Amino acid sequence: IMPYEKIKNILRQSNLRPTDQRIAIFDILFRQENWHFSADIVEKKCSENNVKISAGTIYNVLNDFYAKGLISKVMIDDDRSWFDTNISDHFHVYDTKARKLYDVEPEDIDISLPKSIKEDDIKKVEILIKV
């Protein structure tokens, strides 16, 4: 478990005010190694840890963390997004039956891009495979 002072410093360095809600959610998100979660999963984790935060606040905090680059976002479909504490470049597989998201390392996928796209122009490649 990360000390609260360290969490506060990380939030401040990201230009986020270290509110009690942000600190609690940050603590829950970064207690374990890289993992994937939706706002619903975070809400459940908060409840399990006796942390009372509304669903709307959780969603807003996750989007704040995403906007500041603390977590990444994976759009499962138009109205569902998941988040990931692993912010390195990698791809995802979404298991539609188990409703779980898994990492796929770039070296495990072989892709070729159209010749019209110059490698220097690529900002980011996002791949989501649904099974």
C-alpha cells in the first residue's frame, strides 16, 4: 500500500487536487500490479474497502486520471470504456463472455500498415480484439 503523502505528491505533480476521493481511488487502482477495470469494478472495490464514493465521482476521477496520463482508456464499444493501469504501448483482447480485458504485447501481433501511412506520422496504434 502506497503512503498517502506519496499519492498526494503524484496527484499534485499531475496538476490534480489531492481530494479524499482521488486519493482513495488512486490507492485502490495502484495497490496491485497492472490491471484492467471499468468504473463499475472500481465502485465495487470502493464498497469492499468501505469507501463511499458515488458512481459519478468515480467516473469523473477515472477520466481525470486518464486525461493526466496516469491510466489508459480502452473503448470496448460506444458506451463502455475500461481503464488500464499499464500505460505502456500495448494492445488488448476483450473476452465478451467473461467480460475481461487482457494485454497483448506488440511483439505478439504482426501488423503491416498501408504504404500511404508514414511511420513518423503515427501517433498511436490501438488494437482491440473481441473474442
